[in-house]
Amino acid sequence: MDSQFGTRRASMFCKQNNLSALASRPLVYAASVTREDASRNIAFEELASDFQDAEGTERFKLLIQYAKNLEPMSDSERAMENRIMGCTSQVWITAELGADGSIIYRGDSDSDISKGLCAVLIKCLSGLTPLEVLEVPTEKLSLFGFSEDAATASRTNGFYNMLEAMKKSARLLTPGAGAASVFPSLTISADAVTAQGDFALSQAKFLEPDAAAVDRLVEALSAKKIGVVAHFYMDPEVQGVLSAAAKRWPHIHISDSLVMADRAVGMAEAGYVTLRVFHRLFCLPSLHWHPVRLRARALVREAASRRLAAKALAT
Amino acid sequence: MNTHISQPRLRSYHFRTSPESGTTFASRVPLLTPQTKHVSHGSPFVVEWPRHASRNSHVLSVCATNDVSIETDLASEVRADFPLLDQEVYGKPLVYLDNAATSQKPKQVLDVLAAYYTGYNSNVHRGVHNLSAKSTTAYEQAREQVARFVNADSWKEIVYTRNASEAINLVANTWGAENIGEGDEIVLSVMEHHSNIVPWQLLAKRTGAVLRFVGLTEDERLDMEELRGLVNSRTKLISIAHVSNTLGCVNPVEEIVSLAKEVDAKVLLDACQSVPHMPVDVQALGCDWLVASGHKMCAPTGIGFLWGKYELLDSMPPWMGGGEMIADVFLEESTYAEPPSRFEAGTPAIGEAIGLGAACEYLSAIGMDRVYQYETEIGEYLHQKLSEVEGIRIYGPAPDSSSGIERAALCSFTAEGVHATDLATILDQSGIAIRSGHHCTQPLHRHLGINATARASLYVYNTRAEVDAFVEGLRETISFFKDI
């Protein structure tokens, strides 16, 4: 799953979608780090109480002490893809998933105060699971009392931007967000169809739909003499069932809208009184489908009236 | 070209003399004209003569030196005019040293702005009713005040814009679009503000023009020798700052203009940091366009201007289209107004423009020579005091009157071992407001090999005592970081 191809694609995905953090770093499973090893996360309130007790510049002194205790990053880690934009100083943050599923954050800055803010956030967020990080409200930032607008989303609010960046990393590290790490694909061979990547996996399961649902559909269609035309862009769940049913009831057609129209007219001419049309609203072909649908409806009515007439004649 | 000028003609003059500075200038009072039948004399919109606080009305703490000259009193004189300065930040008196970013506004300008909105707010050029005529007259009167402030030939040469950035974009998208082609060269410098780089980058991308950048000398001034080498027959434009907002150096405009004339190139002058602080005379400077922002010169935000030689403005096609800038509008096409209306689409920032005029009058009443003299002195004082702090590195040339090296009253600097932003954050705790970052001159910082600088920038209301407070605070801040 962590193939090099997948990682490169993932970084393109991240870059295209403006996910600057981790854009070119593979997701690392640091097997040696346990939840106990990583510094236990400290609640915001607990850490903030130290700052609230301090006055004026003492608050910043405390912050800088936190900064001094933060392990500096290597030059390679202080790279563009780890940089947090929106700070007047340079700030870098990385995130890794520990073996126990909690995040380990690291950070650095060329400004002592920014480094201190980084350290505070790392103390409060490292050791939480990705989902727990995502639930942290930005209002927590105001607890420290650094500025009146600490919780304001602003281009230049470094503290806020650091928290946002850490949340973005958490999003990428959320289990199931593995779609970012592997490009979804279906491999079709003579013997089997193999899917990889979450999206492909979820689509592939519709190739074998629920047999009971297919039985019910075939029964209903044949009993009521209903023909079905459906578009390629329908939900895969619907297509899966229809494709399976089509092996037993021949009047099911899945195609593009032009062919759908032709098949519908054919079915109407063959006497099918009810037509069910499964179509996607966004498909422009509805422009040329409409007159065809009208014609099909007209043919169905015509066929119905011919049958009635024949019945009348017979009696 | 069809013309359409709807501004009323102003005819009569009152000459007034400033009791403080002795400067005499003309202030116009509107007369009745066919277009302005409804204007009455003595209307509240006529700008009242700015009154300065008396010399003794507001005395700050004692100056650190005994070197008190007449000019040193200027800040004490005008300070009471600026109500915002009288406040505390975290329990300490505010020391505002971020004037290169924006200036504070005197009561005189604030009153004019309030008078507009409470008394005669009305759309300009469009109505014949009383209020509309009043606002039109005040708006156009302000244009004349701005024209006088820079010694333009006529009010027609002043185009109101939102700010200097918009003014530069205006030139790039009109004259630039028509006259700059593939392979043509635009000469800029590494010290330019982003607003005097990015519009030309956008133009170059569209037209295939080439941008050339003049570097710095060893003492961090504009390298005139390099400029001489860069200018050639393909040069169409030199766009340059008059005064650098980071280095504080004053560039030799007349010399640059004569270089440009040799190759028939035009010169655009970014005067954002000069117009507020020294007398600026477009006739003497000889540039083709000049841009400035109102908010850096005691005027409200949202207003600035482009000055251009009339014939040049007249040759420029419109940029923003809409109401006001037209003569006649048909369904398929329109004809356009003469400058400056041609470049002023839509409803302008009327009150703010009137405020800009009032700011020009306020500064003229002090006398720009006097402003310049004061700033030279206090700028030198700042530079000297800052140089005495250990571990501080100031960027830009040291002022040296003997060799004619001028320097604006601002200093960008770094401190050894302390990030500029950290300095500014701790200084803020003492009520001292300076700026940190790249000051919209990222290329300059890269050229100097630094990430960020801190900058203290002064204006007419900053006193020596404030400079002392800043330097003292800076020393304390540096110790703060050393002691942790």
C-alpha cells in the first residue's frame, strides 16, 4: 500500500489540493513509539493556567522556556513542504502517527516566541488521536491570553495557523484517509478483478450485488413487463444490481443516453407499456432525450390503444 | 474625442496666511456658475483654516538632550492635533512608530470627514440639487489642493485612486498595455515595494517584456552606475521609489529622469514615502507619473492619487469602465471623458478625497520645508541612538549631510540573536508600536540575505522623547531575551 508510486501520487494529490503539510512525505508508522513514550498530551486548560498566572512579559518568558525545551529540527525537516504560511516568522511543523494511533507532532521556528507557541500546541496535541485533534475548538487558543484575537482566522495569525496546520495533518492521518496514500485502481485479469485504494475497493464490491435484491428485481420486472434503460453514470450500486438482473431479464439496458433513447423506443414498439428511465440530471443529453422520451411515451400510448382496439375487435 | 467635463468651474480666490509658518496660499471659494446654481456662499464644506495647538498645550516628557532647536518643537506643537496618540497600551503610553505603514490623522482632517458625512454627503457630478453641488465643489476643490501640494500644472493632472498600488496598476494596464511590447525593457530596483514590482510582472507576462532590476551599492543605496549600464534603447520605462520604505535612502530622481530622457523612456515615481515627508515638486523632479497614498500623509485610507503630465494622461486609454468616465454611451460603444474623469469610474471615495485635500492643507499650513527639516533632524537622532545599541544592524545608508547622503526618518534593523518579530512583540508590551517582517519588500530582504527586519518609522508628531523611549525599550527587550 505504501508503494513509491502511491506515495508520489499522494504527494501530487496533496499539492493539487493545497495540502501543504506532508505533501511529499510518506506516512510513517513509527513502530517503536508507543503512547506512553510520546509525551502525554496536556489539556489546554492545564497548560494555559500557568500562562494566565503570569503577567505581561512573564507570559512570553514562559513561552520562550517552552521553546528552549523543544527539540530543534534538522535542516532537511525545515523544508518548504513543512512550512506554515501566515506567520511573520518561519515556522515548520511535521506530524507522524505512532504505533498506538496517536499523533506525534514536531515543530521549529526561527523566532523564539513562535517556537514557544509551537511547543505549547505540541504539548497539548501530541498523544491525541487524529479525530481528537480535529475536535479541538479554536477558542482554546484564547485561554493563553497572548492576544485578544488569538482565535481569529486571519492571514497573519500565526498561532491560529499553526493549529489549523496541525488539524490538516490530523485529517490526513485519520484512518480511512488512506485514499490519499494510494491512487485507487482496478486490475482486471482473466481470473479476477483486484481493487486497491479505498475508493476502488468500495466500488468493486458492487460487482457482486446482493442476490436476493437481484431476484426481487427480476421478478417484479417480468411480472409487470417493465423495461429499464439506465445511464453509465448511475450509482454503481444500482448498476451492479441492474447488470446482474440483465443476465436474466433481457429488457435492461445500461448505456449512454443516445443508446438509451434508441432502446426505449425499441421497447415501446415491442409493446412494453411502462418504461423506467434512470438518468443523471447533469447529463446534457437530456436535451435530446426529451423529444425521444415524448416519442417513446407516444409509442407506448399508441401500442396500448392498438391493444385495446384489438381487444374490442375480438369481443 | 468628445469631451465631457461636469465639474463646476471655481473662480474666486481667498489668500490666507498661516500664522505659524507664514506660508501664504490660495484657497478657493466657489462662485455661482451655470452648473452650480445652488451653491451658497459660506457653506460648511469650505475648509476652515487649520488651527494648531499652541506651543505650550501639550508637553511630553523632557527631551534627553539639551539640543532644543525651533524645529524640535514641531512635534510638541502638532501632537495635540492627533487625538489617537493620547492613549495607553497595556497601561503604558502609546509610542507609535509605524508611520511608514500608515500615519495618524489630525482632528482637522477627521472633522472635515465627519462634516462631509453629517452635513452634505451626496453623490458628485450627478445631481443639480444643493447637497450634490456642495459635495462636487468640495471634491473638486480637494483635487486642486492635491494638485497644488505637488505643484502640478493643473487639477486635470490629478487622478484619484484607491491608493498608490491602484495608481501603478492603472498605468501598467493603460499606457503599459499600449506601449510595452515583446522584448521591451522595464527597469525597476531590488528595493521596490511589491506594488511597484507585481503590476510590471503581470504586464511582462502578458506582453513578453523584460524586467531589469538595479541593485544596491555597498552602503545600501541605489546603484546609479548599474542603472546607467542597464538603461538602453529598449528601455521603455523606469519605475522607481523616491524614498525606500525599508532602507530609507532617497533616490536621485532628477538624474534618473535625465538618464531616461536619453533613451526616450518614461519615469514613474513611487512617492509614497516622500510626499508625506518632504516638499515634492513634479515640475522640478521631471518624472512622467507620480503615485502616492493618502493614508500615509494624514489622510483617510481608501484614497490616493496618480499625477501625470496632462498630454500623457490624455494619450492613455481607459481602464475601469463605467459611470463618470464616459461622455456618451450607446448600446454598442461609448465615448470617453477627458482626464482625470476618464480614469475615475463609478462613485468615488468622496469624503475621503475631501479628507485628502484637507490633509494637504494641514501639511501645507505647517510647511513642507519645516516638516522636512524636522524629520531630517529626528531621523538622524533615531539613527544615531539606534546605532549605539549593541548587536543592532541598521540597513540603508547612514545619513551624511557633508556628502549629501539623505536618509528618511525610518530605520529597519535586525538584532543579533533575536528575531525581529519577537522584538516587536515584546516592545508592544511596553506600548511601543514598530513593524516586523519584510515590509512588502521580500526581494530586498532576499538580496540582503535576511528573513525579516524590525522597522521604526517616524512622522511630524513623534518626539525625541519617544525615540528615547523606543531605544530604551529595545535595550530592555534585548536583555529580556538574553536573560532567559
